[in-house]
Amino acid sequence: MILLYAALLCAPFNQGDEWEMLELELPTEARCMAPRFGSGWLSWIEAGADDGWVFAAAELASSDDTERVVLGTAEEGEWFVNWADRPVLSTDSTGAWLTSWLRTSGEGTYAYDAVVSVSVDEGERWSTPTKLHSDEVEGEHGFVSLLPREGEGWAACWLDGRAMGGGHDSHGHPAGDMQLRLAHVDYEGQPQAERVLDERVCECCPTALSPIPGGGAVLVYRDRGADETRDFAYVYCTDPALDRWSSPRTVHEDGWRVDGCPVNGAALATDGEQLAVAWYTEGGDSQPKVLCAWWDEEGEAFGAPTRVDAGRPLGRISAAMLPSGELAISWLEKGDGPDAAEWRLAVGSRDSEEFDSKSLLDASASRASGISALSSHADELLFSCADMSERRVRAFRLTR
């Protein structure tokens, strides 16, 4: 059951609007982490019996009572679980659901597969979990993003470590190159039409996949240049089948050179008419910043970026687009203490010269705080994050 708690926030975000923030009670009492929104559902990982795991979800878009739905279970050691590489749920217009999570494939630390499972009856029955990728390498496969394909199943992208030789060298660097791959998944849960979209990408930054207004899709990921420049890149397609993808292009030339993965992905948001991307970088002046940019349909590119953070961002970004065309972005911002941080929210429109941001919640700067989750429903925002002090996932509804 969802219960609404007292208002936590009443402050202007944009053009004098006031937002009221109400906490939702999730239908679980277990220790949980890794919140992520998909198709109006909030999913998370929770502790199961005997050190196992449960992948669960609840629909938060409605104000009605909701129930916990179990999407998958695992015994101890069967899944690879961490704070950054979150399982995902996607639903389509036929009522079919696709889920993906990480299943261990060997004894090595970085030996795990990305698997998928389909339900065509809204979660009542599920197909046998199947590897998303075609190789047999006991290596890294993860950071999956999903998008429906107009009644033909889904497009699924992931980071694929088959060329990395199964792990990292003695200094923690990858032994080979991480690839970006994509496949189609049908309603029987079978992957097909696998292809490489980029031969060399950053090893552990989440991917983002979104429809493009007018048809097609765009996929944003952190690239990796020969000189260790790790700016965001994108590929896109304009066909409804999501089959013909472009060559990689740069979102914006930040010029961030870093010897190692920063574990900070981008976020995409669309209302069906506009599309925007938000990301974290330290390029240019070596100062951390959160930027956003809007999609130019005619140029098939993202425009000039706008800065939205409060001066000391840590990233862990999520984004959502309101029906008004306003872009909402959440991220983690460093606080005054050594481990102090706060989740912040900024809301602005395409023509905003700056975004007004406000604090949502106190948090820890550690990786245990995870990545924020943000979604829109009607004129409301839904926000979720991991609260590691209480070892639970918290969720909020923001209205104005």
C-alpha cells in the first residue's frame, strides 16, 4: 500500500512555482537498493532468504494502492549485484514486460552475463532467463537499457566485455576494449540481430536509450578515446523497427580526460515532442558540473549545453520531462562534511538560461547512495533514491 506522508518541501523551482514533496511507502520491508524507473514502474533489488536476492517492482504512477510484483529471484551467489549496474523493467503497449538483470557466469569478480526474461501476461508468467549476448566469455556484460519496438518486442543495448579478456590488469585497467552492443528481443525472450555500435567505450557508465520525437531512438553512452578522453557519444536511428543505427557522434566536446571509468552515466528524457540529455563531466576547466542539452531534430544532434548544478556536483543523474516541456534533473551534490551530500532537483525549459535547483534530501557521498531515479506522470514528478543509513529505497511524489 502507498501512504502519503507530510510535505517535506515547498520552495520555488521555476517561474515562482511551488512543489510539495510527499513520501510514498513502498510495499516491501526488506533491505533494498538500486531503484530505477521504467514504463511508470519503480523497480529495485531487495534482500531475499538465505542471502539471496529478489528483483521487485511497484507501479507508482497511480495514486491508488499498489502491490509489490516479483520479477525475479536468486539464491546466494547467482546474481552480480552492485550500486551502479541496476536491473531494468520495460513494458510495451501490448501489455508485455521485459526484464534484465546480471547473472554470474564464472568464478572471476567480473564474470557475469546480462540475461532477459519476457512476460506477455503482465507479469503472471515469465520466459526462461536467456543471455542477451551471443558470446561465451566469462566477462563483463551489463548496464542494459531497453526500449519497445512498435509491437515487435524490444531493442536492448549493453556494455559488452568479450574483447576485454575476462577482466582487468593488475592496475585495475581493462585488459582490452569494452564494446557497446545492441540486439532485438522478441516476445519469446529470444535475442536476435546482435550488432556492435561502438568498438571502444567507457567500461562502467550506465547507458541511456530513449525514443526520438517523430520516430526512432537515440542511445547515449560514455565513449573512450585513444587519449582517454571520456566524453558522451550517441548513436541514433529514425526507423520504427530500431534497426538502422548511425555511426557514433559526440554529444558535446567536454574534453574530459580521465584514466579510468568515472561510473557516471547520462540520462535522457522526452515528452514525445521534445528530447533532452543531462550528464556529468569535469571537462574543460577540470571542475565538476552537470549539463543538459536539447535535441535538434533537423540537425539530428544535441544543442549547446546549459549548466544546472549548484557548484559541487557528484553526478548520479536521472531526468524526466513534464507535459509542459520542462526538463527535471536530479543528481547528488557534495555537502560540507567529508561524507556529506544531498540529492538536488532542477527544473527548467528549453529557453531557460539557467535552472533553479533545490535540495531534496540529505545523503551520503559514498557510492552506497547509488543513482537517483526520476520519472514524470501527468504534472507530477516521482523521485527515488537509496537510503543506505536505513538500508532501504525511498520514493516521493512531487506536485505543484
